[in-house]
Amino acid sequence: MRDGKGDSVKRYLAAALACASLALAIGTPSVARGDKPSPMRFEWRLEGPVEQCGAHCRTWISATGVITEETARAFEAFARSNDVRGAKLVLDSEGGSVLSAMALGRAIRTFDMTTTVGRTTLLPSDGSDTPRATISPNASCESMCAFILLAGTRRYVPGDARVLVHQIWLGAKSKRARETSYTADELQLVQRDVGRLVRYTAEMGGSMELIETALRVPPWEPMHRLDVDELRRMKITTVDHLFEQDAPAPAVAATIPNTISTSAQGQR
């Protein structure tokens, strides 16, 4: 004779595990670049070629790949081994886990970083110990990546970069979202995470218009690309340049005899 109580416990555990799996899948990109997209990696990069940038070669942290359940912990481990305070974080990601993205964003905020969108490309080896790289604006920050952008205390999106948003969804059911049935528990998971995302956006100083815009785009429609005006209005872009060297040099006032010039004498 079977133990009815034991069977009930087994069924409860199975249901709990199923719900947990679905919750972790919320926000997973519906279209991946390949069969098995790589999880996000964090790597220091140094600008090159050295013949061009010389003594002014710039550094940044590239963050490329899908946001998984391990991404926030991977960043925290990277930050423990590197001095990331005030660094530039260059994102190229198709999105991923909602909960992990918010955890990552909160971790990034504690280090006073600048966030941007860009594609990091390694240059051929020049024989030195440190690989050199370039940044191209031809990159995408999709889905939950847009909310990681908000984590920077300064945020810059170049004109050619793409920031795309859509609804968060149950990842396991995103490919046939219109034809699939949903349980009350599944809908509750989505609503719970929408609420968490609203709170996170407010914490990061973002606009509720970003949430409203994303929630208008279901998974069966193309993601919405935010234009320049939207990026400014939604407080995703807050600065005009990623590196200070990119900023126009300050105007130098004409020297007038017997007066003291108060114009800036250079820039960092």
C-alpha cells in the first residue's frame, strides 16, 4: 500500500521545483545568437593600437553574453579581484534572467561605474604581454540588459548602438507565447517580477516610461528599439561622452592685457 502522505510531499516538491525553474527562466531571450549562447563574461581591456593612442590608451571592462543565474556572482568575484570602482562597463548582451540582472545592477551601482553599449574586439597580438582591443558602437543591449545600463551612475549610449526592450516572460514558453496556456502560479510569477523591476528602476533613477514601453511589447512582436529622445527621456543616457578625452576641449578666452584669464587650462 502506498503512503499517501509521502506521495503528496513528492508532488509538492516537484511542483515547487517546476515553479522555481520557470521563475529563473523569466526574461531569457527568445532568440539566441547560436544554439548555446555564452554566459556573460567580465574582462579588463586596454585600448589599441598603441601607435595611435600612445600615452592616452584607455581601459574598460567588457561585459559580453547572456545574463544567467550565475552572472551577478561572477561579477562580484571579478570585482573582488580587480579595482573596478569608477570603471567603464561596456555591455553587449541579448538579455537574460530578470532576477540575476537586478542583482547584477545593484552590485554595479555600489562601484560608481559608467555604463555604455559597445562591442569589444581584440586586436592581433603585437608581442606585448597585454592584449589590445577596440570598442565599436555596433552592439546591442537587449531586454534586461537595458536595465543593467541603468546601474551606472553615469550612462552613455552611442548613436549607432541599439537598446531594445520587450515584456518579461516565462522563458520556457516564450517561443510559442500566444498558443501556450498559463497557470495562475505562472502568471503570479510574472506579476511578482514586474513589481520587482518597477522598484529596481526607481532605485536606479530610471523613468517609469521605460517600464511602460517595455510592457507594451509582447514576446511575439519585434523588440522596440529606443530612439535618442527616448533614451534621454527615460534617463538611460545621462552623459554625452564615455571618455573625457572624447569631450570637446574647453574654449580658451582671448588674452586681454592687464586682466586675468579664468578659462580652463586643459582637461584630464
